[in-house]
Amino acid sequence: MFLFAGLGNPGSKYAGNRHNIGFMAVDAIVRRHRFTPWRRRFQGATCEGEIEGQKVLALLPETFMNESGRAVSEAQRFYKIALGDIFVFHDELDLAPAKVRAKIGGGNAGHNGLRSITAHCGNEYPRVRLGIGHPGDKALVHHYVLSDFAKAERDWVDAVCDGCAELAGLLVTRRLDEFQSRLHLYLDARGIGTPKPAGPAAK
């Protein structure tokens, strides 16, 4: 079994935040592949489905970002999921908006959700890094990631999430490089370039 964990903060207050694009991507995968209805367990919301004949558990932790590892590790232990079969979808400040990278392991780049998962589970798990851009000043980062995507950003956000759903089969067949390259072709075909990040006050 694979675990697809989206990172974000629970509740309607945070639903549209840049920090929650991991939630958005996993939710798009669940809808596209017609997983079972969501239910609460493992300190989060979970549902199950199949992608390319492989069983996948989707998990949206409800522990808040800083404690994401508690939920992920609980699901991992229950199903005895190998660390290499845990895919974590998360926002990435160091990537331009609409840029996506898929890799195994690496640094956590100050991301508290990744830091928590690494502390509870280990570090060598695959990450789908969803670029949201950087506000340009470290002092603005906290407000930036906890601000909603601007209306002008929704097209690329939706396209990135839809692309993840369309190409999720490449993840469970361990073709991360192909997932990454084909996702950018998918976005190019929809006219999604590299938009500039919107400021925290953008509407």
C-alpha cells in the first residue's frame, strides 16, 4: 500500500492558504480516482482507492502543520507502509509558482511539516514539492504562506492539482522524473507558464 499525505492546516480558516496546496493536490487525486468517502482516523481525514492497480491511502493530517508526523507515522505503523511508499505533497517556497519537483529525501528547507514527518518516520520518503514562490523577504514568509491564493492564482493552482491527479500513476510506478517532466508539459499545454508570486495582500 502507498500513502499519499497532503500537508496543510485543518479547518475552513486555512482551506485556501498557500500552505495548504498539499491538501488541495491530494484532494484532487482522490476525486479523480474516485476514492472512498473521507473518514476520520489516524489523527486526520483518510480515504482509500486504487491507482494503476496499487492500493493508496490518502491522508490529510488534522494535527496542524507542525505535528504532521504524528498522523503520518500512525497510518504508517497501522498499515506497515515502507518509508519509500509514503508520498508527501507540500508547498515549496524555493520553487516558482506552478513549478513542481518530485524527489526522495533531501533537506526540509525550514518546512515544519516535513521536519515533523522526518522526526517521526525518517527522512528518505518521496516528496512532491509544489512551488508557491517566495514573497521576497524572510520576514514576510509567515504571513505569505498563511494567506489565501489570490483570485489571479487560482488557474495555475487548479491546473497543478489537476495535473497531479492526472499523472499520479507515475508516482506509484516510481517514475518520479517522468511525473515531473510530464506535469510541466501538462501545464504548458494549458497555457500555464511561471506566474509571479502574488503579495500577501493580493486579492
